[in-house]
Amino acid sequence: MAEQDRRRRMEETKKQWEEGSLKKVLNRFPERNKVFVTGSNTEVNRLYDPFDLIDFDYIDELNFPGEYPYTRGVQPTMYRGRLWTMRQYAGFGDAEESNKRYQYLLKNGQTGLSIAFDLPTQIGYDSDHSMSHGEVGKVGVAIDSLEDMETLFNNIPLDKVSTSMTINAPAAVLLAMYIAIAEKQGISSSELNGTIQNDILKEYIARGTYIFPPVPSMRLITDIFDYCSKELPKWNTISISGYHIREAGATAIQEIAFTLANGIAYVDAAAKKGLDIDTFAPRLSFFFNAHNDLFEEVAKFRAARRIWAKIMKERFDAKDPKSMMLRFHTQTAGCTLTAQQPDNNVVRVAIQALAAVLGGTQSLHTNSRDEALSLPSQKSVRIALRTQQIIAYESGVAETIDPMAGSYYLESMTKKIEQGAMDYINKIDQLGGSPKAIEKGFIQREIQNSAYQYQKDIEEKKRIVVGVNQFQSEEEPMKDLLKVNPEIEKRQTEKLNKMKKKRNEAKVQKELKLLRKTALSKQNIMPSILNCVKCYATLGEICDELRSVFGEYRESLKI
Amino acid sequence: MKNSIIRVLVAKPGLDGHDRGAKVVARALRDAGMEVIYTGLRQTPEQIVETAIQEDVNVIGLSILSGAHMHLFPKLMKLLKEREAIDIIVMAGGIIPGEDIVELKKIGIKEIFTPGTDTNRIIEFIKENVKVVR
Amino acid sequence: MKLSDRIRQGDTRAAAKLITMVENDFQQAQKYLKELQEYCGQATVIGITGPPGSGKSTITDRLAKHIRKIGKKIAIIAIDPSSPFTGGAILGDRIRMQDLSTDKDVFIRSIGTRGQLGGLSRSTQAVVKIMDAMGKEIIFIETVGVGQSEIEVIKVSDIILLLLMPGMGDDIQIIKAGIMEIGDIFVVNKSDREGTDRLIVEIEMMLSLNDVRKRNPAIIKTIGTENIGIEELWQEVERLNVYLQDKGEMQLRRKNRIRKEIHDLFLENWQELFFQFIGEDNIENEVQKILKQDIDPYSAVQKLTEVFKKQIIKGG
């Protein structure tokens, strides 16, 4: 009875407020806009109150941290136990320079490395390939053969660090090199800890560093799942990424919908291959974007955890709770950085990083303020790292678990995003799953429409970007931008040529031939690749061999 | 019946796959009544120049975020000159530092648009610079 | 050097410029087309049509690569739709043909429909001539989709390949209604997919209703993305080409095309003349009268035509 009385009182009071003071103010001072929307164009109400959460079931929808559906976080203590990993993506020039940088970072207490590879490496070209000109060592480190990897990890004990590698199409080759180095260091592969991105579907959708067509690409991925479940049990075999999908212009809802749909496709592919779900699913990890709209982003992370848990339990019948836990890395949104008044970007990054932490991320990369202008300078990278540290040690948000839970707005938004994402996932299921939806161009088109809308909104000033379409000011061009040494390409090519003269050429050719045979068969390809890298076959040679068997992917236009 | 339409080649040289900007611009140009030839990712300077000539475009728009612009753009301008096609206007966009912009303008790139540019500015630039007989 | 001479020597730039002129100002372009006419008629023109998603660009790309191995010079006309509202277009077919773009014996030109039906088939024909005069031996025309307007355009070809793919559902019913008749060769692309056999049976059934005296079109299975069936497809094209030549059918087709060309050109000239003479004011005048129910549109046009006729006779 008391419950009903309270409800009636609330209804009456709300009505009084609406017809009384609210109406009076609205009549005299109309609101700024007719409709208010989030950063992703989702409508936002004037007010959220208990009426928005009338059927809210705490246990079903949130539950306690570390409990299904993990909305409040995947661990029972979250940041009270251990802070998130501050993992700054870095790498440039050649292996020697990067190695120095990693050693410096490790000496200063960092335990996780995050390796950026240059574009030729990501697309499986050696540094002397004609397509590599001008790109060697630019956006990351150049790796041509095991020799470069040896230099890259020189004096770094692979059993003591966790290494995250942003590598996709040739992930199997780089992973094989990593295993080979561990072997040389006398470390068993079962002790290796780290992540490869290995998410090809989002390359077709948004990032563009693909090599092979979808079918052989999926085979490479499931071969890795299978191999690692036996040989590298602590390795995260994939980082299913929404980051780039969001950067390409997707909304928050689209980001998690398309990422989780890709996740479903990988699980399906592995299951089809006969792998037991609970052997590989606990090693799946995710990678999301943190955008500007604070509440929407926090809601997005929470919704993603809840959806994935339900999918794994209900759709795939996973038994191990670890299979249901969505663990993720976050990077702040590069696309929100402005070339105008770049110092303002520090503030944007702070808000985005806060969203990631309030959303319960496992690790975080914060962007540097000058990234809309060039590769980040050392000073800018430091500010970005300090931003995370201020959130961790000064803001107080890490002292309690999921502090925004229970907010009428946040919980309503979490629900809304979950529903929106599920609608997309169902649509993609109807199209035959995400690989089919990508082939039909559905996902790309949805993203491009959002990107175009966003741009139009800015141009029509429906959306304000400080310093870009409002509050502009005259400014001095930014100084101290980072320049990559143009000599690197030459140096790298010379090293490559020298290495090729030293190696046992007959053995290389023999192993490449065997690789070809394996590629044509149904056998797991990992052992053959491992044999190739061990005798110093180059990344380009291995990928060329695979290109000749698998063919190359060609994008299609979906505008 | 004369029916002149401005033709623009939107191209992505270099290996980076970030085509959000290129596609948004392509669409905006189409909506402004232009014909846009879009050739996709990983285009070499040779491919771009040859395509521009075959398609007889008025403008080439280059989009690059990989940092290889100082290598690829001069090569492209040299090829255009060799093919006697410097009447084609070349513009570029992407992550290009200020000091490089100065250099690139010296070799004949007419305009460089940095992130945050209004697409209407690009449209105006093209309309001002392309002399189409009407 | 004269523009037409440069084109005859295979100058890409000159040819590309004339194509632009054809699209922008046909009256002016005619001057040059006249000079090229005597050098035309050597190329084989192959039309590639089919519903969206059937893989037209991929098949064109693969066929082109295959033919390049034989050493023949190629041109490709890729047609994409223009926006009816702005006249703009995104022409993206080249995306599938990237490897061909630096082959100096391949000339690819993307064309927007520019919303003028008769105009498009007329300018496509002119573009074919320019490429022909350049010395291209095989010219492909790739259309947007399979509507009525595409059929008009594709009829510029000597041989038409109709692409279909399994899993189109009831779409084949729609296609049957208009365009199945124009296919000289049926290409079942993406033939690794479910429903391939059923599609072939459907095509065969439909073809069995054809005139028995005619040669039944071949049905070729391909998987464009994997380069499967391309060689067989090209062999069939060559076989059919010989057959059509022998039977005199090719000559007949070319004759019909010339007739149609004259028809189109004539119509356009007269149309322009007519509207120039009548003037927008007179038309507006009649519109007003029709609105006021003073006259019906049939009588209005009849009246204007009479005026025009009299003027022509007087002038002649």
C-alpha cells in the first residue's frame, strides 16, 4: 500500500510541476532547442525520473559487479583492486628506436607494451616493396623479418610483459615471430601474455588494412584461436574492435551493434570449425572508442557488457562465466580532435577518458592533443598519460564501483542503447550475419550515412564544435611537431638486403613451398608460418605466398 | 544543348584506410551537382594521374592521413607535368602539418584543407577555380 | 596536330577531352566525330548488364584482364546513375578495376546518366566511336542496372552479356518481363552460392519459350571474385561473334544501330529546332490556357505544330 501511495504522490507532484512552475518558465523562456540529442543523435528528454525506471529489475539488468550480466563490471572489486592498465599505443621508425622507447617505458613502471606497426607491415609488404615508399616507419615500427622482431624485443623478457600488437591481416605472422623470439629467450609459449588485434571484419568495414578476401581471412583467425587454445592459453587471440567503426562515423549504438555482430561471426566461425566455445571465448577481448557525450558513452560500455553476456549465454550456450564477460580496451576518439586550437583537445580527451573509466574499461589509451596535425610529440604524449593519472589519483571516480549506476538518465540510456543495438544485430542476422551484411554494403552504408549526417549537422551549426564552427580565434601554428626520420626507409631496406644474404635461402624456399601446401589444405596454418619465420622468410614473402593462394580483397563502393 | 558538369577525382594515395573524409567530401560534391570519380584505397601516384587523364577531370582531390604526403604528392605533381596535365587543379586534405602545406603549395598543389573544413568551402573553392564553359 | 589525328594515334588525353565534349556539348563534338567516322567499325562492342549486385564491374575487370593476356587493346565505358535532383553522381566502378588503370592499352571512362535517356544512348555511341578510332579492339559497356533505359543504352553493343546471380528470389520474374530477350549470353555469376542450379533451370525454361529458329543463348557459370569461368565466358563470346558474323546477323545489328543513330540524331535536332522556334513564352501561354480550361493539351500542341510546320515550309 505504501508503495502505491508513494507512486500516486509522485505522479501528482510531477503533474503539478509540469503544469505549474515548468510551464510558467517555458512560457517566458523557451528552451534552447526544440529537440535535444546526444552526440549520436539519440533524443534526450528534458528530465529523467523514477517513471523511466518503473519496471527496472536490479538483478536482471545490473546485478552486482562480477556477476551476470556484468553491467556494473567484470570484477567484484573493479578499480579498488587494481586500476585500469594505462596502455599508450606507441611505435615509430625502426625496431631499434622503438626498442629504446619500450625499455624506457618499462623502466618507468609500465608493464604493458602496445605496439604500433607501420602500414606496409600491416598490409604485408616488406620495406622495399614499391607500395611501401614513403610509408616505412611512419605510423609505427617497420617489421620485415624475425630479425627486426629480435631487435624490437631485445632485452625485454617476454614472460614479464604483456604485449598488445595492433596487427590484423598478417596477425598470424607477427604472432609467430613473437613465439619464435620467446623460444630463443628460453620462454615457453604457454607463459606468453598479450593481445593481437586480429579483427579482419572491421578492416573491411572501416579501417582498410585488409589483404585477403573474407573466407581465407576468417580461416586464419580461427586457426589462431585453435592454435592458441592449445599453445598460448594466456594469449588474447582477438580484440574485436569498435574503435575504428566509430572513427569512420558510426553512432554509439552502431559502434557496439556492429562490433558485437562481428563478435558473433567469429564465435560462429570457431564453433563451425568444431572448437568448444568455453575453450576460446574467454580469450576474446574488445576494443571501443570513447567519444564526447559523457553519459551516452558510459551507458554504451555498460550496455555492451550486458548484451554480450546475454548473447554468449543464451545464443551460444556458454557455460564458463569468463566466456560471458566482455573485457575491453578503450581509446579516446581521434575523430573529435580538432586541428583548430589544439590545446582544447586536452579537455576533450579528459572527458572521454573519464567516460571510459566510469564505463569500467580494462585498459585505456588517451590521445594526444596534436594528433589532428601530425604524429604526437613527446610532450603531448606525456600530457595524455598525465590525464589518465589525474583521473585515477585525483578525481575520486576510481574509489567506488560503477559510481553512475542508478542514475535515472544513465540507466534509461543504457537500456535505449541496448535496444537500439539489438535491433541492428537482429537486422544483421536476417541478412545472414555480419560477413554477408558487409558484402552487401549494409554496415558501411549505415556508417557513411551517420558520418554524412554528422558533418551536415556541424555545417548547419546544429552541432557546435568549439573552435571549429563557433568560438574560433586567430592562432599561431603549433610548433614542435614530430617528424619521422626519412632515412629510416633506406636503412630498413639495407638491413633487409643484408639479412637476405645471410639466411639459408634453400630452407626459406622449402618452407614457403610447405606453407603453400598447408594453405591449400585444411590444416592449421600456424605451425607452417612459424617454420617460415624461424628461417627468416620475410613478412612480405609469407604474405605473397598466401596472396597467391587466397587472392586479394578488393573493396566495393558503398556511398 | 550544353550541359557542363564539373568532374572531380577523389583519390586516396598511400596505404592508410581512413576514408571517412574522402567519402563525406565525395558525397558533398555529388550533392553540389558534380560528377565524382572515386577510386578507393591504396592508389599510387601513377594510378591517380592516369585515372585523372582518362576521366578528364577538372579537379583531383587527394586525401591522406598516413603521413606519406611529402613523398607521394611531389611524385604525383611530377607525373602530371610529364603528362602535360597541369591544367588539372590539385587539392588535398588530411593530416598535413603547416610547414608541409607551404612546401606543397610551392610545387603546385592549389589548396590544402585540414581537418574540420566545411565541405561548402571545398565546393566554393572548386567552383571558383574551375572554368567550365556554360 | 588536329584533335582527331591525335585520337587516331591513341592519345588518351585527346580522346578523353573529346568524350567530355560529347557529354557537355554534342553539337560542337559532332564536328570532330565526323572526322573520326571513317576510322570506326573495327572494334567489337560488348555490353554487360544485369541487376545491381550481380558483379558487373568484377566480371568486366576479369574479362579485361583475360583479354589483355591475349594482347588486345581494351576500352571500358562504365555507366553510373546521376542524381535526378542535383545532376551530380558518384562514379565508382573503377574501384574494381584498379589494376587496369596504369595499363596504357586500357582506357576506362566513367559516365553519369545525366538524366537524359535518348541523350545517353547517343553519347554512349559517340564514346564507342572515339574509343574505336583510338584503336581499341574490344570495348565494354557496363550499365547501371536492368531498367528500360539501360536496355536502350546497351543496344549500342554487338554482343550483350546478361549477368544474373542465384538468390535473387522473385527478381527473376521481374527481369524476365523486359530484358531477358536481350541477353546473347547468360552469365550466372557467384555460382558457388545456393540456388545456382535452380536459377539455371529457370533460365532454360524461359529460353525454351523462345523462337525455335534462333540459336539459344549459352549459359555460363562464373565466380568473378575468384576468376572462375572467365576463360570459358570469353571463349563463348568469341564463338558467338564468329557465328553472328557468319549468319550475317552482326551486319544486321550494325545496320539497325545506324538506323537508330540517325533516328536519335534527327529527333534531337528537330526537337531543339522546335523548342527554339516556339519559345518558352508560347509554351507558358498554352499552359495558362489549359489551366483555365480554355483549351486541352492535345489541341494546344496541334496548334503549335501547325505554326511550326507552316514556318518550316515558308522558310524552306
